[in-house]
Amino acid sequence: MGRDRMGKAVAVALLLLGTTACAEHGRPVAHEAGDEGWQLAWRDDFTGDEGGGPNPADWLVDTGTGYPGGAPNWGTGEIQTYTADPANLALDGRGNLRITPRRDDEGKWTSARIETRRADFKAPEGGVLRVEGRVRMPDATGPAGLGYWSAFWALGSPYRGDYWNWPGVGEVEFMENVNGLDQVWGLLHCGVAQGGPCDESNGIGGSTACPGQPCQADFHTYRFEWDAGTTPNELRWFVDGHQYTTIRQDRIDAASWAKMTSHAGYFLLLDVAIGGGFPNGVAKVDTPTPETRPDQPMVVDYVSVSTRPRG
């Protein structure tokens, strides 16, 4: 969720990227989660009692409307307040995490956002980083979905404690979905806050429809790979094993690439925002609306991080 993505026109253009974003859209790929050579670095299957929270040894729970000293509304214009209330954030007792946006009688929205304690996820020298999550989007489509903004993403570790160094430290959207559309976006944010190599504040990347069942109808597996073993290095996005966009190192100037890759690594985030620049821009209206339906959770089966050493 681009920390400063407020432009409506380009958000609409991103929707139109679709299959034109990359010539490799929809191409089945051979390397799947069970491939030889991959080493599990971290994983959460969200096991635990119904109503419990995510493991506090692994996750931090963000609350309020912004980081202390950071931009208001999390820098995006989203309108909800994040809480740690089990009504917004809870295990379901069946190996899933549920993030549920809610609306009270006064029309105020709450939801949840979590981030990993670990902030050192990065590709090993000459190797590959893989981040993967199996997620079902909130079941709200059409007018009922307006304003929903689900994301599985990462921020560069220097962002913690210095909330004004975005986008230089890097942000990767493994999966974004807005307004209940059958569309997943994979994006990179980098460089400077306006323009630059990542076309801020919009980011660069691509989008695609979910294969088979719509994004909201079933679980889909979202995967990102940072390949430091190729020349130039590559960033690759997948849904259900289909690679739909790629960004290569030579697309980004050397200084910007170094700034987002030479620090300690990244921390992962999961959230469902309501309203803000991206859903508003795609919908061409301010969201949410009175027709937006609350209480539709994003359900997360697992999140995993693996690495493959230099081949």
C-alpha cells in the first residue's frame, strides 16, 4: 500500500495494466514451493485457539491512524482506525488469520494491520528470496466492495523509527486488491517521493485477474521472488504459480537500487484498509460509500519466507 499513493489518475491507469504489464503474464513456471534447494527461513500457519491473536513473538499489531510522528492516515488517506480487538484481528481456530473491517453505528470504520517483528528478510548474496502467502480476499464485490483495500506487502527495515524515508528504503506489494475487483496488483516503490525510477507516488509493476476462481471466491497463493543470482537481478510476482510481472535491476538507477537492497532487509505486513487514494482512484469516487458492506474478512492461511543459496 504505497505510503503516499494519493494520485487518482494513475491509480486508474494501473487498473488498465492488466495483461499488458508484462509479456510473461500467465506463464506457468516450473519452480514451486517444494523445489529442491529452498531453505525455510520463517513461516506462520496461524494455528491457535479461535479468537486468539497472532503470535506476539512473530508479529507486531499496529493501532491507530498512523505511526507515532509519521504521516496521518498511514500516508494514504485511508479512513479506518486499526485496532487489536479480536473483532478486527483473530485466529479462526482452523489454521487461519482473519482481518475484518467493521463499521459502527456512527459510520466509523475499524480494521487491523500487523507486521513481522523480523525485519531482515532479503535475498542472500547470489541467491533468491521467496515470500509467499495463501489468502482469500474479503467477499465483498460490486458496490459492496467499494473502499476495501487488502494488502500483503513489505517495507524496508530503515522505515521503522524514521517514517519519512519512504520510498527510498523500498516497498514491495506482493499482493494488493481494491474495491472487490477480481484483480491483483504486484508493485514496487523506490527512489524519490515524486517521479523517479518507480514513478512515485504510484509505483511500478503489473496486475492480473486471479486464475480460476475470482480473488474473493477462494484462496489464492501470492508469491514474490527477489533473485540476486541473475544478471541483472530480477524481482518477480506470481499468483497460483503463474508469473505475471517482472522488474529487472537495470530498469532502476544504481543509487536507488542500492538504497533499497543494501540495508538489513524487509519486514512483512498484512492489512485491510478502508478508503484512500488507491481505491478512490480506481472507483473514481470517494470510498467507502453507504453501500460498502462491513464485516467481510481477509483470511490468511499461511505466510512463509524461504531462501535459495547461490546455485
